[in-house]
Amino acid sequence: MYNTTFICDQETDCILDLNGKIAVISGGSSGIGFGTAKLLSLKGAVSVILDIDEKRGKKAVLDITALGGKAEFVACDVTRDSDCRLAIESIADTHGTIDILFNNAGVIRRKTVENLEENEWDMVVDVTLKGAYLLSKYTVPVMAKTGGGSIINTGSGWGLKGGEKAVAYCAAKGGIVNMTRAMAIDHGPQGIRVNSVSPGDIDTPLLHDEAKQLGQDDESFMEEAADRPLRRVGTPKDIALAVLFFASPMSNWVTGTNLTVDGGGLA
Ligand SMILES: NC(=O)c1ccc[n+]([C@@H]2O[C@H](COP(=O)([O-])OP(=O)(O)OC[C@H]3O[C@@H](n4cnc5c(N)ncnc54)[C@H](O)[C@@H]3O)[C@@H](O)[C@H]2O)c1
């Protein structure tokens, strides 16, 4: 079996070092967001978790702290302008800067355009797409003032191709991938890099909830999801490693790009 152990020499070790960096992670109390908050903290960053779920957010902080990382929680509904503004202002006041923003909160409703209610469309698009706009709107000026930063948006394979019964989600994720390019053009001159990571099926509560929404047996749904060239579903850490690449100087001259991390699902 191919050895997937993370190997570093001294230079790459240092290039992935996030000591002293402030990383803001939306949807950071669960799944991909939590896995990423954990990894960025272990690389030295202070991970500031923004989430609508306060109880889980506070537990995430305790878990990261127990591992020796630095983390904080700020309650934030990313669909609300005032929540996003206040969260980013308070983080900038406390830490003086924001170096990394991971726009990751997202929700899915597995319905066709015929069956999807207007309020469900609004909810999916507001959390998954508008949330990234709002947090970026308030973070960009902070980053620009302190010399730049890195914004990473969570796309999806379904932002690059269509998917069955997920019309609002596909619209939102397609928006994320192209918004990433537009933001990279606008904010490159301010020293801000903007990239997206597009996961394939990752073993998180969201994926299991999809099986439930479709009325499918969880085990067979997960087996189907694993049917891809690398023969397994992904883990939050698979995505966290890609986010670390974009968050660190390892990707210093990379902006406006999308990295698909899906075990070859779209190949
Ligand atoms: N799991 C997958 O297979 C998969 C595949 C492709 C893309 N993604 C994307 O990855 C991202 C993370 O998803 P996940 O799989 O880790 O799911 P998850 O359900 O484990 O985590 C999503 C997080 O977002 C938070 N959230 C929901 N609404 C919010 C709001 N209004 N304000 C703030 N936070 C809110 C939730 O509380 C939760 O902590 C999403 O954007 C999702 O679309 C997931």
C-alpha cells in the first residue's frame, strides 16, 4: 500500500508553519470546518470558529485546546449581515489582524426545482453562498490594512458539474467557484489570495443527512459514495490538508484557482 504519511523536510516544515496567524473558519464546529480548525491550530494558528451551533462550537474549542492548539468560538449566523460584521470586528479588535478566512459553512437540500420551496432555496443559497460574501466583505479591509491574507472558499464537485436533486446547492456552489475567481482579480493587488477547495463526498454529518433526506439506507449510500478511483469517501483531514496548502506560503503565487479534492470522483 502506498504510504500516505506526511513527510516534511526542514524547509517545507517551516513553509507550513502558521505560528502567530489568525484563522477564521465558518462552520468550524463540525465536519470539514472542525477538521480544518484542528489542523490549522496544530500548525500554530489561532483558529477562530464561527458557527450557528454554540454548544458544538464551544466543545470544538475545548477539543482543540486539549490537543495543545489555540482556538476560540464566536457565535455567528453567516446569513446575517450584522452577525458577520460584529464577529469580524471583534476578532480584528482582539487580534489586530486576520490572516486566513475559510468560508466553509454550507447546507444542502436534496430536492429538484419543482419540489424545493422558496424558503429552502433562500436558506441553502444564503448559508452556502451569501455567507461567504458577507464574511469576505468585512474581512477584506482588515486583511488589506495589515498587508494581505488568504481566503479559501469551500466549493464542491457539484459546483463544477451538476448533481441530482440538489438544485439550490449546485447553484450556490457554482457561484462559490466563480466568485472565488472574481475576488482573486479584485483583491490580488491588496495582497489577498482567494482560492477554493472543492471536496467530493466527505464523511461528515452533512453527507449522512443527505442519505436521510433521500430516504436511502445510510450504509449503501456511503458505499455508493466510495465508488471512485481511490475507493473510499474522503475525511475532513483530506480537505484540511488542501486548505493548509492555500493558507500557507506554500501557495504564495496561487490565486483564483480551484483545487478538487475528491479521490478522483470527477476524473
Ligand atoms: N461532506 C461532503 O461530502 C461535502 C462535499 C462537498 C462540499 N461540502 C461542503 O463542505 C462544507 C462543510 O460541510 P460539512 O460536510 O463539514 O458539513 P457539516 O454539517 O458537518 O458542517 C457544516 C457546519 O456549518 C454550520 N452552519 C450551518 N448553517 C450555518 C449558519 N447559518 N451560520 C453559521 N454556521 C452554519 C453547521 O452548524 C456546521 O457546523 C459545506 O460548505 C459543504 O457544502 C461537503
